[in-house]
Amino acid sequence: MTDFNEFLTQDARLVILRALTEQPDGRLNESLLSQVLDVYAHHRSREWIRQQLRYLADLGSVKITEVGPIMIAAITRLGVDHVERRTELEGVKRPSIGA
């Protein structure tokens, strides 16, 4: 993976975590996450989004539930801590101060 592709992937993972923290219950399905990522110019396939959710789940920053063919992500305390700059997750862009 090129450095720029890695940068884009890390940024997209942060967008996913931020989107989840903005939800009252901390959850979104892959379809809604696809729409959120599109807003931030991360136009990726559903399978790519699923790969990122699995990566984030392996880190412990999200929990994944599959309901039929749909993947639902729920943010964990670790994911919130990253978004709020209390910890750093490898492979996820660090949030800007005050963002």
C-alpha cells in the first residue's frame, strides 16, 4: 500500500469512529457508514468498508454484529477514547486538537 493510500485508509477509519460517536446509541450499519464516508470523499466499496470495520474490531475499538447480510458497528470505550484523544490506535489517524 502506498503512503498516500495508507493515509486515506487511516483517515477513513477515523471518520468511521467519529460517525459512531455522534450517534445516540453509538451504532451505524455499513450502508449508512458508506454514505458518511462519501461525504468525506472516501468513495469505497461495501467490501472495503467491511474490511475496515473488521480491522477496527480487531483493535477493540468497535464491536460488529451481523444481521442477515448487513454489518452493524458499535463503538467501544476504546474507540471513544481515541476520538477524544485519550489513547492512540495504530492504523487510525489521530484526531486534531479541538476537532
